Amino acid sequence: MDSKGFLLGDYIGGGKHGAVYNIQRKKGGQRLAAKIIYPDPKKGSDPEKETKNYKFMQDTGSKLFPKVYFSEVVDVPVPGQPIGGQITPAGVIFMEQLEPLPEDLVRKLFVSSGYRKGSA
């Protein structure tokens, strides 16, 4: 993050395809989201595949998806390691940070999919 001119912020959330964090550009203060995808065959997470998908979104500029600014597999510290510790290749994606949907809209849209409060 630092080498790209960003400060790492809070953990937003995640799932089987990685973890998402708030990031902020050092110059200008632009706020984005960073998705980190570590390889994990048990979860089915594949950094190469995910970065290719996001690279496609970056290249096409589709309005249906968040704007993607960076999508590559790079060496990052293994979870739990210090910055200078053991590294591993992982997918890193910088993208527009979207706002969560309002709870009432989520209930209307996903009523049959097992809606849970706070799932937006």
C-alpha cells in the first residue's frame, strides 16, 4: 500500500475470495477499498483468477461494477507476519468503495434469500 501511495485503514469485511480494507491516498485523501486475495485451495480463492476478473472490469470501465484502479498479483506479507517478514504472492485490487445498501432496500430485494439484519 505504501509503495502505491496509500495508507491502510480499517477492515471492512471479507469472505472466501479475500479481505477488504479501507485505504486512503496520501496525496489528496481519496478513499478507496483494497481487496487482498491470498491463495487458499480449501476456500477456493484463486488470486490469479480474481485479479483477471477485476482487470477486465478495469479495462472495460463498465458502469455496472465498482471502478477498478489496480489489479495485480504481488508479494505481500503472510497474515500475522511483520512488513519485513515472510511474503507470499496474493491478489491486490484497489477499487471504488461503494456504500452499503439501506436495510429496507435489502429486505425488499433479497426477501427470499434468507435476509439477515446487517447483511447489507
